[in-house]
Amino acid sequence: MTTIEGEVAPGFESVREAFAANFARHGDIGAAVCAYRDGQPVVDLWGGIADPDTGRPWVRDTLQLVYSATKGATATAAHLLAQRGALDLDAPVAKYWPEFGANGKADIPVRWLLSHQAGLVALDQPVPLAQALAWQPMANALAAQRPLWTPGNAHGYHGRTWGWLVGEVIRRVSGRTPGRFFADEIAAPLGLDFFIGLPASERDRVSRMLYQQPEVDFTTAPPELIPEELRELVAAWRDPNSFSNRAFAVTDPPEIDFNSPRVQAAELPSSNGIGTARALARMYTALIGEVDGIRLLNPETLASATKEQASGTDRVMVMPSRFSSGYMLPTDTNPMTGPNAFGHTGRGGSLGFADPERGIAFGYVMNHIIGGPDDRRAASLVDAVRRSLA
């Protein structure tokens, strides 16, 4: 039986029970969960193994790569610049990044980058991975790239390219890389254990990820084994030229080893943020109110940041999705505590979000990458938080 460490406030015991059940029945190996209510921590739990190869235990300050939950941190940096008057989200990207105006992109506003409407999910010519990790070659490639659909007429999840697109705007406006800006202006004031570009000094604290192979590989399974509701998505997975595949093949080679120290040290603002569940929850707390006297966004900026910009069938994920300017919004398959919540999931189940109506902020991180419709770990924790509020 996995030992669960940490604390929960009275009334939130069901979250501890759900967290323990994730280890006992749902596949967690090492994980942490944290929740704040009205600016105060009410759940702070961790347990399991950080590195199965060595047996290193998961401790209070273990760090975890959270894949696309990083996008919530990067979006927050962009909105902080907007709040300061340095960035107009409705101005053309080319105002801040002139080279971006090439190939019919002169009028694309910054907000369409944030909300996955720019049509830049893939590249005609992928960039060598080493160059992509160095930043500028990928930014240059995206500046030259033609949109793959009429910008503003549809949305599709820019799974990888989003980080370089939004990150380059942050860099042009602030004069700092997105990871440096986040470290200086968000992580440092709030005391967040969260990095976009991991310092070498923190490497030994990072958990090692393990990847579970699906019991049924739908990309090769006979048609009769594929549930009807997944057939359109599976067809996209099987098509190498689909947006579903091309969006995650923008580097050469397309596979990225996110356990690699070189990859973790680079700045990939869409997908390689590394931190704790506590840091995610604390950042989201500071978006909807004060935490230890600090609030990141004022109510007006927050309303703009979280207003729905795109919804409907996603051209990459081939399922319904909803986005504000950088944050995911709740759907039937996106576990949050209420209709006015906002945040971001990450591959395999990581999740950070805030629910301003209920005063809740939440973070969950784990090293066993499962994913798919049968992974209920994050949802079970969110359900337990919701029950605790009743």
C-alpha cells in the first residue's frame, strides 16, 4: 500500500481517499495533488515513487513535467503583459513580431494565437529537434509558415507550435524569454516551484515519467473493435497527413524524449513546464484572488483572459473543445469543478485550474502517463473536491 503524505483540511478527507485510490486501483506510481480555497491551502498530498528505476520516493518538493498544463502558465505571462499595457491581444502579431506578417499572416491578432485559431498547427518543413530546442530557428520557421486554414474561421489545438508562437510574442514584448519572464514576474513573487526551462541545479528533484501502452491500439485495430464515437478520431490518427498527426510532428525527428535533461533544460512554453501540484494550484489561486497579499490579474484582465474565444469541433483533436485566450474551458470530457472554471490539462492527466465562482484552485501532477478515456485519476480527484464543497 502506498503511503500518502501531507495534509487535508477538515471536510476534504474525500480527496485523500480518492488520491489513495488512484494508487491502489487507477495506476498512479508517483503523484501529488493540491487545492486552495479562498486563498488558503485545503489539500496538499503526495506519495509513491518518483523514479521506479532507482526507487527514489516522491517527496514534498519532487518536481514533475506537466506537458500542456504548461500552457496555463505561459498564457498567464501573456495576460500579465496585457494588464501592464505592454501587449494588446487584439493587435496584429506583426506589430510586435514583424517577420510574422509573411505569407498572409499580417492581420492575425495575438488573441488568435492564444485561442488556437491561427491555422499554424504544423509546418510544411519540420525543424531539426536540436534547432527547435535552441528557439530561434523554430520561431523563424513559424514566421515564414503559411496558415493551414483561414485564420479565425476554425480552431484546432496547436499542441506544440503554440509555445513558440505565444512565447515569441512574450519575448519580443518583454525582452526576456518566456521562461525567464515567468520566473521573474510570476514564480519569484509567488514562491512557485515551477520552471519553463529547468535549471541544472533542480535536475535531481525531477520525477521520471513512465508511459503506459494502451490495451488496444486503435491505430491498427480492426474496425469492429473501434467504438463508434471514436471512429472519426481514429481515422485522423491513421492518416499521416491529418492535422492530428502533423500538429505533433513539427520537429525532426517528431518524437521528443521529455525525460531528457537537454529537453527539460530548453524552453518549450507549450509542453515542458516542470513543477509541483502546489505551484500550479498556487498560481491559479493568485489569478482569481489574493494569496499572501499577491494577485496576478485584476478582475477586468481576468474576465478578458477567460472569455470564450473558440468552441466546437477541434480540427486537431477531432472532438469538441473550448478555449479562452490561452486557457481551456470546461467540456464534458474536461474535469473542472464548475462552468466558469478555466485552466489546462497536460498529456497523461496533469491538470491545473481555477474556479472563481467557488474560490477553488487545483493542481495535480503524476509520472505515470496513461491518458485516454479510461484514465479517471484527475477526474476522480476533481469529483472529490466538488463533493467537499457541497
